[in-house]
Amino acid sequence: MIVFRTVAYRLVDKNLVLEKLRGVLDPEIGRSIVDLKMVRDISASDGNVYVKIALTVAHCPLAKTLQADVENAVRKLDDVRSVKVETTTMSRKELEELKQQLQPGAGPSTPSRGGPGVGPGIERLGKRGVRSIIAVISGKGGVGKSFVTSMLASVLKRSGYEVGVLDADLTGPSIAKVLGVSGKPYKSPGGGIVPLRTKTGIKVMSINLVLDDPSMPVVWRGPIVNSVIRQLYWDVDWGDLHYLLVDLPPGTSDAPLTVFQSLPLDGVIVVSSPQDLASMIVSKAVNMAKKMDVPILGLVENMSYLKCPGCGKTTNVFGESKGENLASSLGVSFLGAIPLDPAIARLSDEGKIEEYSNSIIEGIVNELRTRAAKQVEHLTQGLPIAWSIEP
């Protein structure tokens, strides 16, 4: 005879569910979803809990992250058999009210998981196991900033250093593609996000790695951009790194400002090209770094010239090189000029840029190591240089 057992579930208290949800942070804003009035409905019946959440942005790429966080929080309650989480979108009026709520002075921010607050106020984040954090900036798009970032990371890794790359260019992320990284990051047992690794072991984090569809545009306003960049740094378990390179979007908008204010930068590298337009606009990026009191390690001129593989003659495709004069006029060091090379485009498209080698880039890295070491030595108030840069 078969005996069927019926398991009786007690009624789950909605108030207890709400209290659990207070600990769930919006992944874009970094504050409790209860405080943000994102919880729209809670129902429970026979151990089955239903929660409805209002997103701040329609088709939010981090919606699944929020749904998982809500589900995990509710499952911690006794007598919960299943959790269903649905999402809707805030109305324009609700978003305006939320915007007012997030204005500085409107209320205390909720601390991020394991780190400083990520509310409307900008606070400097800690370094943890990262020894040198260097941002790569440009005033203008199309000068090869992501290529320079990936090449610096590749040469440093070949030299025996532990290296990570944070792609802070949310609207035009390309680091994952160039370095041949794909797949989804996952959470470690400690709760941090584990970055993906390239073939040579460079750790990589990019918004493209967490989007359900990398081809969809990221349509976010300033406060959300600020919060996401902070999370891509602070919520990621970078481990012990000698260098973390941060690839910034071009210009002087919210994203670069957030990195300058939030991340404990040891310096920045400026990328330009020979064009007069690029030289003019890159000056804005340099002056922004100076205004934010971020040390400038030097300027790199990319696509400086094209060398004929047959006769060895050089051609200035984008005009005469201006890098050295530009650096001098801006009061910064000139690190070197990188030539145009068709192999760069091919290897970038194939995700194999780590295979590229160039003596000029290696020379730039050597100069970078020296300057970064001096900067870290200064910031650490006399700690030996070997502690700062030796692998």
C-alpha cells in the first residue's frame, strides 16, 4: 500500500518577507529596494511566495540579478516552499519622485555589500588586494584607447605580473571582445563576483559580460552609470593584483568623473592620435585629471605612422606626429608613439590581441612600471618599491 504524506506549510508572514527584502539592494543604485519603493506586491499561500518588483529602467540588463537576490533573500525564511519574482517598470512620475529622493541630503545611503556606501554621495573606495590602479583615458573616441589598455595588460602579464582590466566604458565596451573573453561571471562563496580570465590569465570585468544581449544599448542616466561603475570595481573579487587597468570611455562625462572620484587611482595614461582634432580634445581629458588631482603617468600617441612592410618607408596617415610636442605643452611625459599595424585589427577581431608583440609597447610598459612604482611609493609613504611592483 502506498502512503501519501501531506506536508503542511504555515502561512508566511508578509511583514517578515518585507523585512528580508530590506536587505536586498538595487544593483544599479545600491540602495534597499524597500526604501526605493520598488516592492509593489507580496502574497503568500501554502509556502508559495509571490513578489512583484518595479524596475527603475525598462528592460534593465541587471533585472535577473535583482530577481535572484530577491529570491535568495525570501528563501531564508522558514516555511517557504517556492518564490516567484515578477517585474514591472516605474512610471515617469514615480521616477521623478525617486530622483528627488536620491538628491544629496534627501536621506542616508545604504552601504554596498561589503564596502562603502554607493548612494548619491561619491565616496572613495578601498584598494583591498590591488597594488596599482591605473586608468587609461582619452578626450576623443576612436584613438585606440581600448587597444592600448589591452596591450599594456598583455605585456604586464607576460612580464609576470598579476593583472586585471576593468572596462568602465559602459556605452561602448570592447575589452571583452578584444581579449577574447566570453561567458557569464559568477558569485564566489564569499559573495563577490568572480571576473573571467583570458587565455594568459588576465582578469576581466565588463558590462557586456553581464548583459543578456550584448548587442542591446545601455540607456542609463548619470546616477545609474555611477553606481554600476562602482559595483564593477567594488563588488568584484579581484583578488591580489599588481595592476588593475581601467579602460574609461572618451570625454569628461559622468563615467570618467565617477572613476576619478571613486577609485583610488595611482595614475592615468592619456591616449591620443596625430590628428589636430584629437590633440585639441585630449587636452580636456588631461585638464580634467589635473583638476581631480590624479597623477598623469604620461601620454601615448597611437596610430602615429604606418611602416611599409616591403620598403620600410613610413607614412604619416593621420598627419605629422604631435605626441611629443602635445605632451610637452600639457606638462606631461611622453611615453611613446605606437604605429599603425593591420595585425592589430585582425587580432582584435579574433580576440587574440594578447598574441601581439611590439617593442615600442614593451618600452612604454617599462616606463610605466617605473613611474607607477614611484607613484605607489609616494602614496604608501615610504614602502619599498619592490613591495609595490615586483611579481
